[in-house]
Amino acid sequence: MKEKKSLSERDICTKYITPAIKEAGWDIHSQIREEVSFTDGRIFVKGNKTKRNKGKRADYILYYKPNIPIAIIEAKKNTFPITEGIQQGIEYSEILDIPFVYSSNGDGFYEHDKTLSNGTIEQELTLEEFPTPQELWNRYKKYKNIEDDIQDKIISQDYYIDGTSRSPRYYQQIAINRTIEAIAKEQKRILLVMATGTGKTYTAFQIIHRLWKSGAKKRILFLADRNALIDQTKRGDFRHFKDKMTVIRKKQIDKSYEIYLALYQGLTNYDEDKDAYREFSPDFFDLIVIDESHRGSASEDSAWREILDYFSNATHIGLTATPKETKEVSNIEYFGEPVYTYSLKQGIEDGFLAPYKVLKVGLDIDLEGWRPEKDKKDIKGHSIEDRNYNRKDYDKNLVIYERSEIVAKKVTEYLKKHNRFDKTIVFCIDIEHAQRMRSALAKENSDLMAENPKYVMQITGDNDEGKRELDNFINPEEKYPVIATTSKLMTTGVDAQTCKLIVLDSNIASMTEFKQIIGRGTRINEEYGKTYFTIMDFRNVTDLFADPDFDGEAVKVKEVGEDDEFESPEEEEQSEENPIDEEGNEVEFEPEPPIITDPEPPREPREKIFVNNVNVSILNVRIQYLDANGKLITGSLKDYTKQQVSKEFSSIDEFLNKWHSADKKQVLIEELEEKGIIFDNFKEEVGKDMDLFDMICHCAFDMPPLTRSERANNVKKKNYFTKYGDKAVEIINTLLDKYADEGIENIETIQVLQLPDFKQFGSPVEIIKEFGGKSNYLHVITEIEQQIYSNVA
């Protein structure tokens, strides 16, 4: 027994838990997975650097069949009680939608059964009593109300395996399995809500393939509203259907296929006698999958609804990232409540979607309005109506050339600070605006346009040259185009994996359209350096972030003034700290206007007024912050921080004890951030040269602060470190200088010795030897920190 208690957790798994599971009849190759990482870990952003948090990992997940998980086991060392892992297991089971949870320390199993199939929620089992796969499957089916062999066959149908290492992520498994179970129980209308970039098409493919292979659905129609969506689907996940699949084009109908892809525009002429879908009998399809279903399927007067009503006997599955709920249009009214929702916020938290920053650029004529001076003429010499013009007018019915030029200039300035070849999408009011913005950006980037005229391209529904370049824009391997100006064409369905900058210069009043636009940047492609993206907002569209319907918050929100230059990544890194998990704050918005689909809308029937020689500038405005709950802080950041610190520490003594006892101050800083105390841009408001220690003492406890330089000089004056010798003292003084320049976090790692300032003392290995080895060097760092913080003021 003593020997068992000395075993590691991994040894307990190998010697006791795995043998017990295998003895119960679970197959080690197809039913048992150990150390299963099911999230990637959230990406944290600082400047242009990113770092992943640790992902979530389960010790065991048991599957009835591959990708059909039914049990989770958390293992612990034998020194812990048998119940030690049960709460962690339950937390994971809630995420993974798994009903059976077990904790084990090698002595037996402690079971948590949310199905209550044995009449109790929890019980202890011996190692020999672990349930068989069939026993758990039968309990699972009873819990899910799966009552007969036909339903069993459908829900246990194999997933498609393509021979690669690709397998569904946990949320895709849940979406697929819940949809299959709902259809097995003859539910006719199903809604899946999955954030843009989370693989809705792959999820749809697995649903369709499993239903098709099981014989539950024989003829299937996949409906979309854009050619780009159909083409991506055919070339991508659906390619495995091979010759069983066809795309309906030019209303040409061939009834010999089993899987059909179609644009709804390709099936209807808005004329009963000519509608192509009527060439099929109403019962021809038994499953219809509606991609981007928010774009019209739920509206009773839409073309989509005509098609769905005609094939009303079929099962209808709606896929969307943005379920549409207005007074006029409702997805939920048509499909019912979603069987599963995977939000943008959850995708960012899990590390499957990219976090983002926001730069809000306020132009004077936008914020204050513009009124033409007396006798002001447009470029045609016509008088301009004397009234106050604002954002709603600009580029829609009034064009001010200087405004377009300053937008192009600011976008170019940002790219020059970061990377001029970062893929960028500029969303404009309409096609004419996209044309004009392309020209303005081309002029600002004339050097790169001379190298390749495709550096900036207009990609809109009426521009064939631009549309031909859409595939190149979204292809990570293609360098050009770099900047795409558009209006509606690229709002949905464009898989722009490497898009790093989204520019908003369009008045977007619809939360649905806004989510779709932001979704162009949420995909991650680490191979090509895409781990986060930036939103540059010229129209104050990002006010929509405060709405609870938008389920993710920005890493940083910063407003840019006239005299402000964009920070370089290195400058950002100095002023930023890691983000905190956040939620939106409720804000009321006007009802959403209908979304206009491809082909793009005609130009405004009202003729635009074009004017020039207008003075346009950028106003100086304040930086905004998001608190731990995603609420915009409009008051003093100092007051907010004081409030948050006071919640954590009741007195200055309690804070000092915590600070001094921390082995690494950076760890404590990160702990405070996780508990809602934000330091993002805090230095800008309180003082760049102040230590975070002094900031907290000053803001929360009204203690007089010292600058980092003052603290460093105080240590040097004490001559405390002369006991180490002259060369060691020089190294220590250099470390103090680094602290004075950049803060305590920067001297706590050995990597600091690789900086040019330390080359005069030799290599990092040689410097550490000067102090007698690594442990002695780290002890000196601790002494430095003790001396730095030996007094509060």
C-alpha cells in the first residue's frame, strides 16, 4: 500500500485505471483515448507578440464509437481520495456534453451519472465494477430517449474518416451528434449556431455524410446564397461525395444525383411558372441544409422561404453564425431554439479563434458634422444644400474627397508601422465608394503599386477583375492582392485565413452584418503568423461591441487623435498587458435593416454630391478600456483600479505581504489580471515611469509614489551589493538600469542577459558563472527585488 501511494498519477493510470477499463471490455485502440487536449488554449496578445495559454486536457475520454464520447475519467495520485477529480471531471463533461464522469486514484472509481439511470447521481465502484461499453451506451440511449434499433443505427453511424489526422473538434462533435440525435427522433426543423471560422461546412458535411450512409436521408440539397460559398464547399469538405454530388447551375436540373449544391437564386426566378426548383417533386429531397441561414431563410417573404415551403416535408437544418431575431425576421420562430450554440467568445477562449484589437479613428467632420460655407459648390459647379451633414451622409449621398484621402492615409500609416503585406479588407458604403477607396489607397501606396498593380484591388460584385482575384486574396500562399476594398461581397462566406486588418468605413447598423464582417478576421493560421487581428473603425461601428448579442470582446480599444501616430508593435508591447475574459454589456439598438445579398445592390438612385477643398482632420480623443466584464470604462481608470484592488486586498499591509512573498512579480501581476484588475494602458494614465508596485500603492492606498529610476538609484546608493565584487556590481547595476527603463518583469528571466547591454560582460553562461551558478544568480535577483521594494515610498 505504501508503494502505491508513492506512484505518480501516470503510473496509477498505467498500473490500475487502464487495465480496469480494458477488463470491462473497452477497446484500447478505438474506444479509449488518454490525455486528450480538447482546447488549444486562448491566445494572449502583447504588442505584435502572442502567447497561448494552456489548453484543457482530460485524462481519459471513452467513446462508444470514434467521435461519439460517452464517459470521462479524471485520474489522481493515490495520496488523494477517490473523489478528488470528480469536480474537474464534471466541469469538463459540461463543456464536452458527456453524461458519465469518473474519478479514480487507483483504488476504484467514483461515478457521477447525470442520467440518474441507476437511481442515484453518484456512487463508488470497485475497479472490477467499471461499466462495459454496452452498459453505458444503453444508459446513454435511455437518457437521450433513443427507443428503437432504427434510431440506434442512425446515431451510431460512423463518421467519415479521410485517412488524415483530421478529426472534429469537441464542439463540432457536439453539434454533429446532437443534430443526428434530433433527426433520429424525427425533429424536422433544426438550427445550429456556430461562430464564423469554427468549421460550419465541415460540420454540415459530417452530418450529411452520416445521415446519407445510414440511409436516413437519401437525397440532400445544400443551399447557399453566394457562388463563393458553393465553390468553396464543393472544392473543400464536400469533395468526398465525388460523383454522387452536383452543383445546379443556370437552372439546369439533373435528377440522377444524390447530393445537390445550389444558390437559392439559381432555383428561383420569382415566377411560379419558371422556378427551377419546381422541376423537382415536393418530396424529392428529404434533407435541406441552409448555409448562412440568417440571410433570409427565416423571412416568410424571402425566396429561401418559397423553396423551403415547397420542400416542406424534408428535414431543414439552418446553419448560421448570427441567428437573426428582429420584429420582422426570426430564425428561432422557424427552426426552433438552437440544438447547439458555439459563440465567438467561446471560440476565442478555447483558442480556436483569433482575438482582436480595436483602433477607433475619429474624424472632425464625423464627430462634429460638416456644414458647407455660403455659396459652396460641388465639383460640377452646383450649389450644395445648406444643412449639417454627418456620418450617415458621407459616401452615401455626399462625397468629400479629402475624407477618403485621410482614411487611406491612416490605413497606410498603420500598415507601414506593422507589415505592409498584411492582408487587409476595407468595407465601404457601396461600389462607388469601394472604387474611390481603391484609388486613394493606390496613391498612398504608389511604390508598391508600381511593383505589382494588384497590391490594392476592388473586389465587388460588379467587378469581374476583382472577383477573379478573390481566391488569390484568401489563399495564404498568394502574396497579392494585399488590400481589398469591398462593400457587401466579402461580408460572408469568405475564408480569409490570413486577414490581419479589417477597416470599417461603412455605416453598419445591423448586428448580424457586423458579426459577419468581424468574422472575416477570426480565423487563425499560425503557419503564416496569423494569431490575432485588428479592427480600424472610422464610423464608430464598434459601439456594437457593448451589445450583449455580440459574444466576444476586444483585447484593446484605443481611439486615435490627430497628432497621434499608430504605435509600432514594439511600442504596443511596452504599453499592453495580457487580456482578460470578458462579457458584453446591454445596449439598445434600432431594428436591423434587411441584409442585401449577392449580386450587390444597384448604385443609389439618388445622385451623390461630390465636393473637394474641405479641411478634414482627426480629433484628439481619449483611449477607452474594457473592464473584466467587457463593459466600457468611461470614468477614471485610476478609480476603477482602486476599486478592483480594494476587493482583493483589504489593506496596504496585505498587499505588501503578497507582493514581497511572490517569487516572481510577473506571476502576481498575471494573477491580478485574471481576477479583473487590468493594467492595459494603465501606465499611460498614471505615469509611464512608475513601477506597477507604486501604481497600485498610489492609486489604491494613496501612498506617495516613486519612479522606477528613483527606486533603482536608491538601491545603488546603499552599496548593498559590493560584497559580490566589482564586475558583479556592474552587472547588477545594469540590471537595475533595465528595471528603471522597462519594469520588474523584464529582469526576472535569464533571457535578459541576452540583450546587447550585457554583451560587455560575456555570454549569459559566463555572467551566471560570475555569481557561482544559476541558483546563486537567481538568489541575487531576489535580493535586487527585496532592495528595490524595501520601502513603500
